Amino acid sequence: MLKKIIIPVIFSLLAYGFWISPNFKEVAAGVAVFLFGMLFLEEGFRAFTGGYLEKILKKTTNTFPKSLGFGILSTTIMQSSSLVSVITISFLSAGLIGLGAGIGIIFGANLGTTTGAWLVAGLGLKVKISAYAMPMLVFGVVLVFQKSKNLKGFGYILAGLGFLFLGIHHMKEGFEAFKDTINLAEYAVAGYPGLFLFTAIGIFATVVMQSSHATLVLVITALAASQITYENALALAIGANVGTTITAIIGSISSNFQGKRLAAAHLVFNMTTGLIAIIFIHQIIWLVEHVSGFVGIAETDYTLKLAVFHTIFNLTGVMVMTPFVGMMVTNLERFMPAPKQDVVEPKYLNDSARDFPETLAEAVRNEVIHLYDNAFEVMAHGINIHRHTIRSEDDLGQIIRSNRKVIIVEIEQFYETKVKVLYSAILDYISRAHAELPAEYAHTLYELRQASIDIVSGLKDIKHLRENLVNFTTGDNDYIRDEYNGLRIQVASMLREVYVLEQSSEEDRDILSLDELKVAAIGRIGETNARIDGLIRENKIDAAMGTSLINDLGYAKDLVWKLAEIGSVLYGMKDVELKEAEEMLKLDDEEIDNLANS
């Protein structure tokens, strides 16, 4: 509803501005080009976030000072606190970082964004940057059309910088041209009324553009052209700082409760920082004058003084709020509690199904399939493969080796919400029904019970595998990554085979194909074991990597075995006689070992 009102108002104001002043067109075009450059810049940096950012976050967010430093550095490099905020909310929602670390990154991002004001005030207005914009755009656009992800990303960054420079040039030229027609400084408002008015304008401008960086550049270029007063520019900078929280708030809408907590922390921090700046505005201005004099900034260089002001009041906010981070985390967790878990309940287990042995066994089978369908998500995501990939006919080996992206999965939470209750209900139901069944059906229930146990045990194997698998498949060592990708292929192949059995009609199912995969898995595991010593001797991997791989080979083998048994029980023949014949044809463990080693 709000958008339906705001957008037409903005369009009307822009149209009116274009009609009354050609200089307004140049300023507005400069803002538009600048924002377009921001989009290009963000798109470019997104190309380099996969894998690299995850590893950096793990190493740089285990303490608050490190989180703060990461926020400063990442925002300084990317020149977008909005992008850093959105990435942080995403990682927090996925459980990769804690709330305290996320708050540290947000604090750091606020400090990091002050470098943009320094760059524009110290360089952008004193050098003819439009001369550099055109070559950047040309080279950048050429690189954008390349197939290489890295080249394309670098092209977006280069073109983004070109658009930023071009936008600053047009804003600067537009405000300079205003001098001949209208002096916007005549609309200055002095004292606290002006402070509150222009702070509100700064908030509004940043909410509309969703970029405090763009607002600051607009303010700096207007200030350089003397179109606004220094005092009003300070108020606009405060407003830009508060308004930038809109991006975090929008980004948190689709996130979980953790992302919403971080957006709230961001709002609290920026509102508090803005309030401090307003209350102590005269003291901060006094400090700005002393710092400016100390570093040699000219008395009339108001654009650089604005950069000093922006840095000082953000630094003050960090210094004031840092001691209260623990309290902030506690209060956010109290006032924004985690939602009640959506626990998966049994779908097929009921008393009426116990009236006949056939319906009872089928109800249990369907419930175990329900359990497996839930576990399938974690098993696939646990080895960083999407379920649709496993369900497709795509080449698993090619996809696994070419994609290093980590899929976020919270195994413990998933077990509590989608497995535990269902698993307990199945075991309880089988225990109560077991004594009422004829022998052949009792054996079927025993197998289904064991399949349920194997499903839960398989989740534990995934949990054990996942940490090393993620670390080594996203790491820089090609040899250990290849070995772990081999494990992923083994598990994914068996998951796919079970899925094929599920989709096939009963008469077309061939569970003996599971034995073929077990033989292939044993063969690959044996080959991998034989390679480990050589890889260590040749210093291609270290001993710790080798030890981890040996342990994980065991987990992978157990998981493949369990999946084969699960597939056999759930999708094998239901007819007792046919099932017996099927069991006779299946290979036992000794036969599989002999075939694999032959």
C-alpha cells in the first residue's frame, strides 16, 4: 500500500523537477547513473562471494573485534554497507555465524562506509574522474560478456566503478550549474529545527535510493557547489546513516528469526548513533574542527570536514554501543524469541490400520517412506547437492566437480523437527503391533523397523561427514577436494538409485542394481585407500587430511550400505514368495567384497 503511494509521489516530483530545470535533470541523471554503478559493483562482488566469503567468515568472526574488522574491511572494499548487511543476515539466518558476530559486522560496516565519503570528498571532487570513467566502462563491459565467472565479476566491478565516477561527475556538474539559476542554500534552516528537518530529508532520500553511499555523494557534491550549508549537510549525513537500515529491514523479511534480530540490532545501533550525533552535535563539530586542523584540512574545505564528521560520529556510536552488545543479544533473544518448531507428525499410523495385517504393514511402510523423504533432503544437502539434481538425469560427477557452493543445512534442527517425532512414533507403533501379526508380517515389520533405524543412523553419518566434506571441497587443495568429491559421487549415486526405484512400478524395480553400486563403492574406497599413502608421501596432502579421509571413507561406506538396505526394504517385492527369491539373488557382504577386490 505504501509503495502505491510513494512511487507516484516520487515520479511526480521528478517530472516536476525535469520540467522546471534542466540542471535538475543532470543531477537526477547523475544519481541514477551512480545507483546503476552501485548495482554493477554489488553484482561484481557477488561473483566472488561463493566459497571465499564462507572461509573468511569462519576465520574472522569468532570474536567481536574480528567481526568488527571484517565489517570495516568488507565494506571498505565493496563500498556497500547494504550488501554487507544483506550477506550478514543471510549467513546469520543459516546459522553460520552467531548474533553477536553479526552485530559486530554491522558495527564495522557502519565504520567502513565512512571511507566512501573520504574517497569522494578527497579524490572524486578534486580530480576529473570522468576521464577515468569511460575507459573503465569500455573495458568493464567487454569483460562482462566473457564466460569466465571471475572475468565477468571483475568486469561488473570495473563497469560499476566507471558508472560511479560518471554519476559523481554529473552530480557535480549539475549542482555547479545551479549557481546560475537558483541557490538552494537560500532554503537552509538554522539551529535544531534545521537539524531535525534535514535529518528527516536524509532518512527519506536514503530510504528511496536504498543507499546511504548515494545520499552522501549527493550531499558532498551539493556541499562542494555551495548549494547546501555545512550544518545542513551534517544533518543529511546523520539521516543517511539512519535511513540505511531500510535495506537490512527489507533483507530480513524473507529470513528467519535470527535475520530479523540482526535487522533490529542494526536499527537500534543506527538510531542510537544518530541520536547521539544530534544531542552532541556542537561537541562533535568542535572535535571535527580540532581533528581537521591537526591533519591539515583547510578551514573552508567543508567536504573533507563532512567526511571527518561522518567518521567521528560513527566511531562514537561503535565505542558507546560495543560494551552493550551482550545485553543487546540477550534482549533481542528475549523480545524476538525463536518460533515454535514445526514438528512433523505421522501421516499413516492410526488404530484403524491395525485391523488387518496387510493394512498395518502398508501403513508402516508408507510412514517409513515418509521418514525417508524427510531425511532425503538432509542427506542430499548434507553433501551439498540439490535434491532436483539427484532426481534428474544430469551427470552427477560433472555437477559435483564443477560446483563448490555450500548448501546451508541445520542437521540438528532438522532432526528435532522432521525426524525425531516421526521416528519415535514408528518404533512405538511397531512395538505395539508386533505381537498381533502372523510371522511373515512380523518379519516385514522387523525390516521396516531396521530401515527406520538405518535412516536415522544415515543422518548421523552425514553429520560426521559434513564438516570435513565442506572444508575440503571448498578448500584450495585440489587433491583432497577430488577425493571428497568421489565420496559425494558415491553417496549421490546411491540416493539417485533409491529415487529411481521409488519412481518405478513394482514390476519394473530391480533392487539388484543396488548391489552393483555397493560393489562400485567398495572398489572406489579400496582405490582411495591405496592412493592416500602416495598422496601423503608426495606432499600433495598432509597426514591430518589423510586421517580425516580414512575416517570419512568409513562413514561413506556405511551410508551407502544403509541406503542400499533402505531401498531394498522400501521398494523391494512385497509378495512374500517373490521377496524370498529376490533376497536369494542379492549378494551378501562377502560376495560384494570379493567382486570389488577381484
